[in-house]
Amino acid sequence: MTGRADAEALDAADPIAAVRARFALPRGVVYLGGNSLGALGTRTGAKVAETVEREWGDGLVSSWNDAGWWDRPLALGDRIGRLVGASAGQIAVCDSTSLNIYKAVGAALQLAPDRRVVVAERDCFPTDRYVLEGLGSTLGDLELRLAGPEPGELAAAIDDSVAAVLVNHVDYRSARRLDVRALTVRAHGHGAVAIVDLAHSAGAIEVALDDWGVDFAVGCTYKYLNGGPGSPAFIYVARRHHDHVSQPLSGWHGHARPFAFTTAYEPAPGVRRFVCGTPPIVAYAALDAALDVWDGVDVLAAFEKGQALVDLLVSLVDERCPELEVASPRDRALRGSHVALRHVHAHSIVRELATRHVVGDVREPDVVRLGLAPLYLRFTDVLVAVDALRDVLDHEPWRNSTSDPRPTVT
Ligand SMILES: *Cc1c(COP(=O)(O)O)cnc(C)c1O
């Protein structure tokens, strides 16, 4: 049995335990929703206020130059680069992940102009598929080849007709992690472009974009990167493609000389050409503050801690909540930083957990999803969460409820 003393010992030995104080978490809450919306940093509000009052209020339009607004998409991109294994100048922060998927796949199709097949996972995060279908209906001749869930099926779907392969590094529901390096080798071996969606891995587990050799990557900044609701996404474009790649949302912020106001589009050098229109400067301030939290943090130690939190949760669930099926891989190398627990009454369980101040979410049809964000969770929090889970299961709240009302956002 794993008990409080074990969890306390793990907290005492945690090399990044002090980072928790950089977050403004509500007292008494165990927050396991950080893979959906990351927690607020203690300095985020002040940084946003400073941007609004000083940069916007006082500086007005001159802040585009004087406060560095124009350069912010790439400056923030370089800060994220440290967390995802990308050297400087290859990441732009802009738009949403959905839009960046559109841009990356559009760019990939232009790199492989004689091919019209895109491989994606059958069970990918739905927006990835919706965007591919939308792009397909615009182009008219795109073939979407869905494969998986087994990695072998995905690899088998890649042949010489494929223009691009789009995969989710970590599955949003099960937490299964793909070997992106191997899939990239396979894609390149067939002349295809490799694109990875890092929404559930950036800031949570090790990502090595340059080393893996992927062509494009996209990801969210409001999940494990804690940028806040609506924080803009990022897009990585491997340096070898810079200066000859083009993307379909060619807006003026990606122009080489936007203030020349020329009639002809002339792409900016490098990843800058993937920025489309005027970016959300106030949201950038929140993201910048969220990235400050990583200053001085040993990134690999943080990811290691995330996996240790997952290990603890899984072993406690095995010991104490056998009616829940652990639906995430048990092998660290094959999973992300959240845990999927299956139960027919997942909705009831998550609602009841919330009344006990433990926040998780549900993914259809029957998955209780608990995110273990390494920067602000303690091992003792995991213990508290499992105590609450055990209590909920003992009370069987679904027995007295006739309906199962669901909120708009789950
Ligand atoms: C959360 C998530 C997204 C979100 O896309 P947005 O356009 O930022 O809303 C995209 N892909 C994956 C895999 C996700 O988990």
C-alpha cells in the first residue's frame, strides 16, 4: 500500500517543488484539469495590466515598435522552443492550433505538389480532422486516409502517394504517446511531410522537434503552457523549409515589408511568413508571464516529475479503486502526462469529484481524465485525489440520480 508518508517523501525530494508557489491556485483545490486549461501564474495579472496600461494606454500605437509588439510572435516562439527541442527562429506564436494545422497541411501540400493524400489518425483530436476535411472541401481533390489506432496501422498507411502525415503526439483521451521520430523516418522514406500536433505534450513531456526531424509542428499554449483561455497557439517550421515554403493564409503580418503596402504578396523570411494578421497582444502578455514560470526550471526534471505523478496515481488507483479501468499506457515511454480511467458513470464521478474540490474532466463516452501538470502539483495532491475518488465510488452517486446533466464544456 502507498500511503501519506510515501507521498510526503516524494514531495520532500521533489527538485521543483518550489515552482508551485509561482501559481495562484485556489486554496484546497486539487487541480487535475491542467491538460485542458493550465493554471494562472501569480504574476500573470500584473503583466497583463502593465501591457494594457503602460504599453497600450501610454504607448499607444508606438508600442508596435517601442514595446516589441511586432517581434513578439517569434520572441515567444523562441521561449517555447526551449521546451520542445527547437533551436531559435523556427517557431511563431499566432492564431489557434486549428488554424495552424490548416497552414501546416497547406504548406505541406505545396512541398509535395504532385500528391494529394493526407494520412491522419482515425481517433485524432476532432479539430484536426475537421480542419483536414474543410481544407479538402476547399481544394476538392484531397484524399484523407484515416488509420490507427495502432501505430503500426498508421505506419502502414504511409506510401509513395502520401503528401503529409498529421499525428497527435499524445492522444487527448487515452494519453497514448506516438514515436514521432520513427513515423517521421517512415514519412520521409516515402517522400511525405511529417506534421505533429503537440497540444497534449508541449510543457508536459519531452519533445525534441529538431532531433526528430519533423517538418512542421503545432500546439496549444493554454494547456500545459498555462497561457490562459484563448492564448494563441504555436507553429514550428523546420529551418530547412524556410524561404521556399509557402502557406495558404498569406496575410500582411507574414509579408516581408508589410508597411510598404505593396499589391504583391512577398513572404517574410523564415517562420515569420506563417503569421497571418494582427496578433492578440494582450493575450501574448499572459503567455509571456506563463513562460517566465519556467525560468531556471530544469525542464527534464519537470517532465520526469510528471511521469512520477502519473505512476503514483496509477498505482493508487490499482490498489484502491479496482472498479476503474486504467485506460492509459503503463509504460512511461508510451504515454503523456494525463491518465484516462474508464467507468460507465464517468460523468457522475467527475461531477462528484468537483464537489470534493478535485477537478478533472470527462471525455466521451466513459473516460475520467486527470491531468498531472508537473509544475504545480504535489504528490500529496495525487493522494487527496484518490481519497476523493474512493469516496465517490463508495457513495455510488449515480444510484440516486435519474438524469445525467452535462455542462456545455466538459
Ligand atoms: C486542445 C487541442 C487542440 C485545440 O485546438 P484550438 O484550435 O487551439 O482550439 C488541437 N489539437 C489537439 C490535439 C488538442 O488537444
